[in-house]
Amino acid sequence: MEFSDGVHDLASANARFDVMLKTAERVSFAKQPIIERSSGEIVGYSGAACCEFEGAPRLEFGYRLVSSARGQGYATEAGLAVLAAAADSFNGELLAMIDPQNVASKGVIGKLGFDYWKVGQIDDGYRVDIYRRSFR
């Protein structure tokens, strides 16, 4: 997690996955594993999570990949699949929050149909670029 809170230890990773599973009970396009077909290995995840932004509950779309899987199109491919599920079941807006220095992720989010909205602050003033995509 190069552009956020770093690598998780086993306990914090399991806690994060537990939250993802709980979200998946309510959101069909919640964060889920990205599995590399050639190896069968989990190389990351993609999907939506619940968050609060500017005092309101929102859904945030995101993805993470292990460093060896970056730059191979996995985030785009998985994102398109997850967003197709969102289009079938969701009526609203998804946000995406990207570190301003993460040029590669800005490219992916554009390919996924998100538009730049504004600069925002999360987690004690951490600055992010906010993108959004509407589903109707």
C-alpha cells in the first residue's frame, strides 16, 4: 500500500478483510480479491467500501495490488468487472480517492469512467484527489 497506510501485519490485514466481508453482505460490488489466472494467486483487491466524506456516508471505490502485479492491467480489468456489477444494482455515486502523486492510479481511474471532482482531505488532513462516477 505504497500510497496509503503501508503494509499490514497479519492481524490488521485480517481485520481489514473482515470489514470487506461484512460490506459484501450489503454491497454486491464490495471489495473482493483479484486472482491472477496464470498462478491462482491473490494479487490484490478491487471494489467498494463504506466511508464517510464531508460528514456524509458514501461508497468509495478502490483497488490495491501487490507490487509485482502493478502495471499489468489487473486494476483496470478487475475494476471494469466490479463496476459492471455496480451498474446492475446501484443507483448513486461512487467516489475514488487517490494520492496526488499516484500517476498510475489516476490513469486507471480515468479508464474506469471516473471524473476528477476536487481535492479533499481524509484521515487527519491527508490530501487526496477525489474522483466520482454516477450510476443511474
